[in-house]
Amino acid sequence: MDALTINEAAETTGWSPRMLRYIESIGLLESRRSPAGYRLYGPEELQRLRTLRELLAEFDVGLAEMGFALRQRREEDLSSAVQAWFEAEPQRPDDVDAANWLRFEQEKHQRLLAAALS
């Protein structure tokens, strides 16, 4: 089987070994493994890496964005939630008068931040 090690693939593709591991960890590529468990990159993987780099450059997106796009494709609940967010129009809660809406939203954010930090 003709395949490159992660270091050889990094040298060939311009991605660092660390980035190749990241690309795999977010699901954009699955490398084969040697009997000893080392990552192996054949022509299929090299082609995917090349076309990934071209895609990122053409549309000015990053790897994290591609990873998120993949998650949206795989996770129906996430896809639905994102679609609903894009379609939603901000609405003042019925129990909050217009004069207090800004303060209401600020307090909600402060509670969310406090909970995230604790």
C-alpha cells in the first residue's frame, strides 16, 4: 500500500502535522491507520486535503467553519436550530414594556455570563 506518514503528508500538502490532526478531529478527513496505529495518507486523502485548501481559499472560510458545516449536515437538530435562528425575528416579551426591553436583555446576558463563569 502506497501511503505517506503524517510528517510526509504535512511536507507534501503544506498543512502541519498538528493541522492534519485537527482536520481529522473535526471530521473533515479520516486517515487510514497502519497496524501500529500511525496515520497514513494515500492519494485519496491528499486529494481531499488539496480540494479542502482550494475550497477554503475560494470561499474565504476557515477549518472551524467547515467543521461546523459538517456538523450541520450530520446533526438534524443543530441544522434545524440554526435555520430557526436565521428565520427568527426579535420580539419583545409580552410581559416587558418597551421602555424596559433593553435593560431586560442586558440582565439576561449578565445572568448567562455569570452562569458560564461559575
